[in-house]
Amino acid sequence: MRLDKYLKVSRIIKRRTVANDACDADHVTVNGRRAKASYDVKAGDILEITFGEKTLKIEVLDVKDNVGKADASSLYQVIEG
């Protein structure tokens, strides 16, 4: 699944266009490297998303196309943030 879509489906970022813009502005890294919105997310990847002064570091546990709001947080585990 594309990185921008994963960020939206997991509800880390509310809109896909905002997720795409965050990737273009180098606010998202995957496994320590800058990532484009088209990056193919896999289970086990470590994502770091910068929101202004705060940085959210998560581990991808699962990748699903559709998930309910209550189950969105089961797709990842917060490491720092």
C-alpha cells in the first residue's frame, strides 16, 4: 500500500492529500530514509512523522485497505511520541 494511503487509512493523518504533502515536504521518513508518498509500506517498517516540533515514531504492524475507526490503531504501534 502507498505510504500516503496508509497514513490516511490508519488515521495518523486525516486526509490523503495532507499525507501526500507531508511526504513531499520531507516530514516523513521510513526506516531512517526520506520517503515519497508512493513508497510501498510493509509490516515491520518504522515510520517517523514530524508535526511541527513533535515527532511521532511508529512501527507498522499490519497493512489493510479498509479498517474501521475503532480498529485503525491496531495497524501500528507507537514507539515514541
